[in-house]
Amino acid sequence: MKQHNLIILLVISILAFSCAKQSAPMGGPRDEDPPKVTDMNPKDQSLNTKPEEIIITFDEYIKLDNANKNILITPRINKDEVIFTALKNTLVIKLNQELEDSTTYVFNFQKSIQDLSEGNPAENLKLVFSTGKSIDSLTFSGSVNSYFSGKNDKPEDAIVGLYPINDTTNVFIAPPYYLTQVDSARRFNISNIKAGKYLAYAWQDDNNSLKAEYKSEAFDFITDTISINENIEGVQFNLSKGDQNPIRLLRSSTLGSNYLIVLNKMPVDITLENEKLGNEIFYTLGDKRINLFSDAPISDSLKVNINLKDSVGYQIDSLVWAKFEESDRKPEKLTITPNSGKNFYQTLPIELTFNKPVKSINYDSLYIAYDTASMIQITPEMLSFKDSLRRDIINITLTIPDSIPYDAFTLKAADSTFRDIEGLYNEGPLSGNYKRLKRETLADAITGTIQDTEGPFIIQLLDSKGDIKRESYVETGNKFSFSLIEAGNYQIRIIEDANRNHRWDPANYEERRYAERVFYYIDPETSSKNITIRGGWTLEDLQIKATPKTGLKTIQD
């Protein structure tokens, strides 16, 4: 009898546990239907309502997928106070704050609500209600482009936001009043907007903060105030990164026998002025630092004028009193990095990068080997410093005659070939390998036209890794060409160099200046940026469409 009662008690316990636990039903066909709404409180399109909580009931059990991130609420509320709870087939949203008067609120649930069994998301689920007597219905829509897309960038991580003109915050300080996420086709649409004047922004929200990081996240903005009194379509944003912090000199001090200048970011233009620079004093660039070297101790401090400019356009003019003293600190070893592995056709392009300025070279132990017993001696005429004030990058250029019937060439340098400014020599031998290409393996040419705009342009041919293989500058007109190209897969990138400084300039938020436009060749048949070219081929008159400028369609037209 006792055993019989024990069995009954065990069965009752199992049944009770099963009823208490939410789980997917076992067996049967796979559930492919998304959860459907059976009731909403408040109702969609309700007027004159200020709910303290929102209750949505579905036809099946549900779960939430990162509700704080994936449920978009506009206009802006304090989302930290909102509590989302999924219990069985019901979603409860406790707002814990008072809503604004005469305002239309939109809860866009995207794919955050899923069925419990298979994770099928509810489709196109929105709740719209108004605290006033009418529903705002204006829209703001368009597309978002990226000038330099990263391999891990997702269009759907980009956000477009609107801030009322009287809002004291901005895209770097707080989330926008209205916002939406960009879809996989890079389109966006903000709906149910109240008529008024706004500032518009777009950014790649990699950290899910709903605001832009001015150092690390790509962003864009429309410079003009936008009056939204009717639906606005065809808005274009072009995302790009650019550290908006003005460049600053943080500190400067003696480091051993050298002098160190520390910055908050790397400059793009550097001007140092002192009569000894380029003769007795040289410099190198490190990670946010300028290193000054002297070939001998100097008893008096030297005044060095410094002019620096960052990529956004900010400048500083300053001076330091540099000291070059005797020091017991052991100098850093001299290191050399060759651009080994480069292919070439006729002219051998060797580049050597040093960690310190080079003071002297022993040419007797510097040569090109192309056979077990054959060599080409490097002479001073073949060598040049990329910057004579730095002397840390050496270019060696020579043409290999057709009479040499070899394809593999090796730069050789014995130990003690190079002496740096601190008197140290390279301790080990140097070797760099280069391969000569045969003419028949090269493509003849790529030519093209940039439509509806004219130079100046920087034209870049990128390989499959995104590295720049060729670069040319078009001062005027809209035609470009590359000849004798190694076979492979490429992309063609165009940078519109509006200020003619031969580099791309990012946006400057404080000056409300757009980034310089960047656009790519797009194959009209495949819609791909990639092109393939083989030996003996010629790709003629490729048509490249310029990226639309940031702004409203009416401004573009």
C-alpha cells in the first residue's frame, strides 16, 4: 500500500512540474508560423491615452530577444526605466514615466518578439497611439551609404535620428528624439513625426548606445535645419569615420638622449622648424608621438616650432624647448622592415622602413642578388629618403634590364650596413624578396569615366584584400586609366579631392563640413564592386556613377 501511494505521489509531482515549466512541445511538424497578436491595450491607433503599461497578447507562448536593443520607441523616452516582461503568451511593458502631451508614440518591435518553440519573430509588429487627439503621420525616408565599409559592418546596425531644433543635445551626447534602424538594403523610414524643425543624423551604432562615438563610429549629418511639414523622401547619408577631437599636444619631455612629444591623435600634416633639423636633428613618428633624435648631445635647449594639422582640419601652433642630454639609457636596437614579397614588371620598387633615422650606409654590403653568383650593386644614385627630415624610410629604385633572364630578385644587406643616428648598426643581415612578372601575364589597361562630375580625383585600384595596388591623380576632367596591371580581382575607388590636398578628408562636425565623397565602380550586371582582369585583357570605358551628396533630394537636384 505504501508503495502504491508513493507511486501516485511521484506521478502527481511530475505532472505539476510539467505544468509549471514553459517549453516547446515535443514531436510533430516544425512550427513555422510567427506569433500573432490577439489583443492590445491600448489599441493600435488609440487617441487621448497615456498608458502606464502596455499589454499585448499573442496566440502562442513568446520570448523576448534583447528587448532593450531591438524594440525601438519614438519619440525618445527614458528607456532605462522601461521594463519588458514576457509571460506565457503575454508581453507586458511597464513604462514607469509620464508621456508627453499631444504626442504620437511608436513602439516598433522589429524581430524582438519570437515564438517560444522555434524563435519565429512576429512580423511587422508596431503599436502606434497618441496622447492627444490626433496621430502624427509625417515621414522622413531615404538611404544610407558607407564610404569605407568594414568587413564586419552590418547596414542594419546603422541608425538614423532626428533631434528637434531646440534640443540642447546632439548625436554624440544623447539618443535622438525620433530614430529608426536601417534595413539590409540600406533604406530607412521614420514615421509618425510631429511637424516641426529638426536636425538629422545617421551613424553606425556598433556599441548599441543609440548615440554616435565621435572617435570610433562612422557618422554623417545634414548641415541644414529640416522643416518637416510634409513627407520628405530621398534623403541621402554617407557614413565615414573621423575623430572629431581637435589635435592637442599632451606633453613633451626628455627620453634618454632623445626628446619625446606626445599627442592625443596622429597628425596628417607636420611642420617642425629649427635650423638644425635635417642636419643634426631628425624625427620619427610613433603611436601618437613625435620622437626627436640628435646625433650628439646639445648643451643648450633648442626651440622647436611645431605646426600640426589633423585629418578633420584642426591645427595647433606651438613650440617646445627640446633637450638632448648625455644619458646612460641603453638605446633601442636598430630594426629594418623591407616591403618583401612585392611583384614588379620592369622597375623594382624597394622600400625599407627603420625604427630610427639612418645616419650612414655602407654601400659595399648592399646589393640585389638574382642568381647564385650574380648581383647588382646598389649605388647612392638608386637610393632616396622619403622624407629628409626623418630619414627612416628609404626607397631603392632601379630598372631590371630584359637581358637578365631571371624572375626572382633578392635585396641583400650584411650586418653593419646601416648605422642609425644613435651610432648603432643593424646586428643581423637583411633579405627581401621580389618577383618580376612576365609581360604576357599582365592586363593591358583599365580605363574609365566618372559620370556627372569632374576632378580633382584620387583614383585607387584596390586588390582583393583592400590594399592599394595603384594610385593616380586626375587634376581635371573625369577620365582615368591604369596600364600593365597584374592579373587578379580588384575594386576601383574614387575620392573626390575637393580641396586638392591629395588625401581624403573626413567630416568636421563643429564646422558642419561634409566628408569628401567616395565612390566605387559598380558592375551594372552583377551590382558588385569586384572586377576580374587577366593577362592580355583590356577593360575599356568603365562607367562610374558618383555617390549622391549628403542631403535632401531637392538639394541634390
